[in-house]
Amino acid sequence: RLRGGPGSKAPTPMASIRRAFSAALLLLQAWTAHAAMYCGDDNCYELLGVERGEADVAAFKKAYRKLSLQWHPDKNSENKEEATAKFQKIAMAYEVLSGTEMKDAYDYFLDHPEETMYNKMRYYKAAYQPQTPLWAVLLGFAAVVTLGQMYHWNER
């Protein structure tokens, strides 16, 4: 008998692949449903208590320092859980608004909420772009290769 044919109880390879793919999609959907962009359901400007049009980096920094001192979990020992949650939201709002590329992406997100895929692309580009310039990576790689060659020639 062929494996997976009529009368066989073993699952076919295609059925196993379909089942694994379906499970992977369910896990991906569950993970992306909980992944929050920017400040989640909250408005980052409202969390810091600054107006959107008139705020600059100095205003964000001043508001962040004031609120972080007020809501730091070490200063609120009687309601530590609430203070920790609020402190994390304030820190996330400051992280979003302090960088120019992330702030521009967030402002576009507020102005165009219907462009879901484009907003996700801008968020992930701003949040996960490499911080090290390409020239530094290439220079470091060339230095490592050069040192390896020098070591090899000295061992001969």
C-alpha cells in the first residue's frame, strides 16, 4: 500500500504540511494581535502632556523628566503595579517622540490611520533600522580580514 492512500491511517505529507502551516499562521496572528505600535491605544502626546504642533525635543524631554519622577515605581511604593505600568507608557511615549524619524512616522500614523500596511512599514523601519553606519561595518570587516591575513602570513 502507498502511504496515505485509502485505508491507510497515516497522514499524508501534504496534510502534515498544511497542519503545520495553519498552526504557524495562528501563532503569527496571535503574536501580531498583541504587538502594539507606538504607544498602543494611547496617544503619545497626551501621555506626555504636550501639544502636538508646538512641541520640540526639549519640551518632550522636560515633560518626560517631570512625569518619570512623579510615576517612578520606587517613589510610589503603595501602588507599585499602577506606577510601573504608567512609567513604562511614559518611557515609550518619550522614545517615540524623541527621535525625528519615529516622530514623523507617528505623526503620519495619526493623520492617516486608514493606511495600515504603510504605517506598519514606517513603524518597523523607524524602530528596527540599523544604528551602525554601513561604512563602519565594512571598515571593521576589512580590518578583521586584514588581521587574519597577517596572522596567516606570520604563521608560515
